[in-house]
Amino acid sequence: MKKLMLLMIVTAIAATAVMAQPPVQKDHKKDRLEWEKKIKDELKLTDEQVVKFDAVNKEYNDKIDVITQDAGLSQEAQKEKKMALKKEKEASFFEFFTPEQQAKYKELVEKKKKDKGTKPGGS
């Protein structure tokens, strides 16, 4: 009887420890770099376009990081500000993307949205 009780206690403690593990955080910077590389490759950006693309990304990624770190903003406010910045960033890209690249970019973004929505934990 004592062994059974001891086994139940150990099992309960182990289960509690497993449940208490924090969720795995995604490496957003790594995802961001992979996405940027994919865009450069898929759109076949010229060397001049790559320089402009990198500059625009750095500018807007820095702005987005500032919003993410602003504890004074609600999650909803952060999301709205980030979406506005993403639209500005896209407009900046379209200043130097060709019409074909713009269409391909929109296609890639839509595919990414679909894929993100179908993955477990995708939001």
C-alpha cells in the first residue's frame, strides 16, 4: 500500500513538472531571416534591389521590434501598429519591385498566411 501511495505521489509530481514547462518560444528573428532570404531568391532580386530590400527591412524590423518591446501597449494595439508598419514596408518594396515581382510577392504572402493558419499554434 505504501509503495502504491509513493508511486502516485511521484507520478503526480512528475506530471505537475511536465505541465509547468513554459511553451516553446519561436525564434522570430530566425523565421524573419528565412522569409527574407526566400523573398530574395523567389523574386530573383537584382544586387541593387537586394541593397534596397535589406535597408527597408532593417528600418521596419527595428520599428516592429520597438513596438514588440513596448510593455505599455496592449497586444491588440501592438498588432494594429505592426500591421500598419507591414503595409508601409510593402509599399516601400513596391517602389523598386517590378510588376512581376510585386505579383509574386503578393502570392508568397498569401501562401504564408494560409500556411500559418493551418499549422498548429499558428495565429
